[in-house]
Amino acid sequence: MSNKNQILWSPSKEFIADSNLQKYQRWLKKTKGLTFEDYQHLWEWSCTNIEEFWKSLWEYFEVISYSEFKEVLSSDNMPGTRWFEGATLNYAEHIFRSKSVERPALCFKSESSDLRSISWKELEEKVSKLRAFLLSKGIKKGDCVSGYLPNIPEAIISFLAVNSIGAIWSCCSPDFGVNTVIDRFSLIEPKVLIAGDGYEYGGKRLSRMDEISQIADGIDSIDAVIQISVLGDVPASGSFTSWEHVLALNPDPLSFEPVDFNHPIWVLYSSGTTGKPKAITHSHGGVLLEHLKYLHFHNDVKPGENFFWFTTTGWMMWNFLQASLLAGATPVLFDGSPGYPDLNSLWELSEQIPIHHFGTSAPYLVACMKKGLNPGSDFDLSKLRSIGSTGAPLPPEAFDWVYQNVSEDIWLCSMSGGTDVCTAFVGGIPDQPVFRGKIQGRALGCSLFGFDDEGNEVFDSLGEMVITKPMPSMPIYFWGDENHERYRSSYFEKFPGLWCHGDWIQLSENGSLIIQGRSDATLNRKGIRIGTAEIYAVLDKIPGIKDSLIVNLEQEGGNDFMPLFVVLDKNTALEHLKQEIIATLKEQCSPRHVPDEIYSVPDIPYTLSGKKMEVPVKKALLGMDVSKSMNRDASRNPEAMDYFIKMSENFI
């Protein structure tokens, strides 16, 4: 058996029978008379009969609507599809229908604080109080409220209060610089800013009071600022309203404003590293149905479980994390560095709570692997049911590490989606095996295929990830995008009427797949396409390499030059590694994967959401002036990009 078809985990009969996915299929049989031979046939039905499928979810989850919808969708043409027109509902109301006195609403821990729980009673009271304050400031349905907050309970409280009014939420993490925040929030003109006075990271306490003042002064629409004490020793600004003042209010019981199914719920943002960010706007109903579907069927989250995902509020996974409330679970919030005081801190937290579903990024799992951690032996992880991974392709060796060093019985749910839809297109399937290095399959209702340049479906070879049918959580628009021009150009230019996501995938006939990296960073090597993820997966196995980035530079006459940049351990010299890198890439991939030159660099530039900045590096090395188009504040480590800009002066 080849490694790529090696099965690392198979669900037991009991696991399958108890899964939410099987419960849904039993419901389909009982109420609709529908039976399916296997998941592949269920997926095909969900994509072929999209109206019937999404209507079944509406019924199965008993969506609370204050009016009837006229039809499931107005047309299946993309873009411009309108879903469940006529229906009126509220996302937050569906969260509070899961409240319980038997379990906490939220769990929270930061680097310096002890673990604490927030009861449903406390959550509801604080949401009611903030809702009352916002109403007193004139906030109404359709207004925008922004947050500049770490991953603390007050961030979820703020979203729920804003959402209950039918207002529109938007948030940036406090590690975003002032200009980055202003670039984003000025697009939507919020009336209120809710901000934490600082945050903790890596053992440091970082005040954000100056930044809050600059943001408030830089956005004319902001009429009020609510200051939340995170650091505890930062004096409240006289011009801001303190969180304590908000909590002193005595409001009416919490209520929810019904809004149209297609009413905006929040605005998320693209990275904005090479220009103005896209203000991606999703709908109440679309996100509600998608989150109900994914958390229940593809993460198999159950009432009473603890659901964790390491994220900041600036990443869509924060929105996804709080959606676990829809499944009756308790979100586990952690604010700080995943590596402080060491990489075992999150595994220790998993034992302490305990965590049932542990979500993280692929680089974190790779870092644990390289560090030689053995959390399965060092901690009691007997309650842990699944490990979720996203943010970057998870290499096969990280799959091995999970099953060898965490648990051989764990369900590894590698997934991939995006800010564009605030969910995953592909991910966990609880009744399917986990193949080494592969994502299990395509999500229900996601008609996803790999296309060649001519628009033909391809299997077991590199293809563009294309979505051929609309999904409810696709953006309703980009805020401020006149005539939807930027929206269309972002997804629908290459294959008109079809969503082209910008990822290279290798899709198997059985539905399992591998993400091979961004198509705009693809290495077109002598006419052969190579996904950057293929090369990173090999380099991750070589001791001494901490990080890497590769690009291919097209030159005149049809020639190209493919440099590889590596960040090395302090005790590793490049001359000792060059031959090993070349030999390993040649042996495990092909001679075409071997770079033309290898350079040692101090750091690799990343976006704030943790994506390698391959395209900006490529542009810089081709001599383009990215210094004018790149927003430094949108980079996690802008000095790393400065190094490549300087390098480009004498590069080619």
C-alpha cells in the first residue's frame, strides 16, 4: 500500500452510529424516505438537489423564523443568489436556545489568568446590559459596531449583543497596527468601538491605549468607545465609557431583533498585504445554516462537550469557534501565545478542562512534531475525541506525529475553507477513514471539484479548486464594492458563473483530497505545475530547518529561476544542508522540485492570519515596488518583508 493511501484511523461502528451525521441520515429516511449507500452518495444528493438539501437542514435544525420564506433560492446563478427570501431570524437567538444550567456557556484562560467559567446566566445578563447601552447610543438594525479585542469572553458578549439588535459586527485583533485597523473599519463606518486596553503575548503585557485613541480619532463615524480592562492596571480614559459602567445598567430581559435571512451579520477582511482589504460581508441566515451543518455533521460536536480552537479575533476561526454554541457545546477561549511558556501549554489545558475537540493550525502541529513533544504520554487526553487543523496544508509527517504521539484513536479532522465563506469547504467526515496526508472529503452542500485550465474536472492530478453550486454562506457582497466588480473579479473571472477559490487541490475519486497551496503562488516549472505545499512538506522533515518559502520567477525567453529561502536553527549552517535538501526533494518529489538556489534568511514574512506571503515576495524579487502597495501593518513581521525588498536590489 502506498503511503498516500495508508489508513491511519477508521471510525468504529459505535462512533459512526452515534455521530450527528448518522442521526441526520436516520431523520432523512424517516421524514423524507431518503436512504444513501454511503457518504459519497449523500454528498452527491446534497449537491445535485441543493434546494432540497438546504431546506432539509432548515427543518432538521428547527430554525426559528418569524416569517415564512417564499423559496429556498431565487436562482442558482453565481454570484447574486438570494437564499430563503422572506424569512426573518436572528443568529444570536439560536445560540441562546442552547442555554443550560448544567454546563458553562464559556471557558476562558489567558497566559497569566487561571481557568474560569462563565455561566449562561452571567452571559445572558452581560449581553443584555451591553445591548441596552448600545440602544441608548442609538444603535439600530443595520448599524456597524466594531471590536478591537483579544480572544476574551467580552468579545463574544459584544458580538452577541450587537447581533441581537440586528446590527453588524466587525472585529480586529489587538496585534493589528493602527493603520491596518483604520483601513478596515473606515470601510464600514462603525458608530461604536469596543476595545480592550491591551493584551498578553509571550509573557509580555502590551498596552493598546494609544492605539485605541488613534483609531477613534482616525474614524469620524465613531461616536463612543467602550474600554474593557484586560491588563487590569491601565487607567480608564476619561473620554471612554468603561465596561464597568455598562455592567451597572439594569436592562430589560434579553430579546432579539428578527432580520432578513440575507441581512449582514458581520464583516470579515482579506489580508490586505498588497492593497486595501476586501470587506467580506456575510448574511445572518447563510452563516447560521452553514455553521449548524458544519459543527454538527463535520466536526460532530455534541451538547455538553468542550470545543477549543486556537485563534485570535482577527481570524475567521474565532467566528467559527463561537459557533460551537449552536451545537450545545462550550467554547474554550485562550488568549496568548500557544508556545508560552512552552508548546505543551495547550495540551496541558486539554487535560485540565478537559477538551473534547482540539482545533489549531497546521504550523502548530508541525512545531510540536519538530520539538519532539509526546502529549499523549505526558497528559491525560482520554476525553479528546478530535483534533482539527487548518490555516495551511498539514503534511503527512504531521499526521504520523498525531497518531504516534497524541493518540492512535484520535479523529484527525484536517480542513480547509476561508474567510470568504467563514467555514470549510472540505474537512472531517465521521464515517470515513483518515488517509495519511489527506483531508477526508468534501462538505455536504459544497459542490467542489478540481478543474484544469479548460474547465474540465480532473482527479488525482493538480487542479484549481472550483465550487460549481452556490452555498448560503458565500458573501452577500463586499462592503462598498460598487456593482460587485471586486466580488466578481475575486472569484468568478477565471470560470464565469463558477467560484474559483484560488487553491490547487488533488482530488481523488473517493472524495479525499490534498490541498497543494495557493494557485497564485504555484510554481510553474518548465510547464509543470507544482504546489508549494509539496515542497514545504518535504522541508518540514529535515532537521535544522525552522521555516521556508519558495517562489518561481519567470524570466524573458521562457526561462525561470526558482529560489528557496530557509530559516535555520542557530546551530545549523546552510552549506551542511544544501545537498540534503536537494537530494531529499529529488528523491521524494522530482528533479523539477529542486530549487535553482538556496538562501538562508532570518525570517519568513507572514500575514496577520498566519499565511506565508509568497506572492508579495515573488513580486519584490521580480523588481516590482511592493513597498508602495504593501500595508506593513497587515504583516505579522514586516521586517521580514523588508529583508526581501532589500535583497531584490541585487537579486536578478
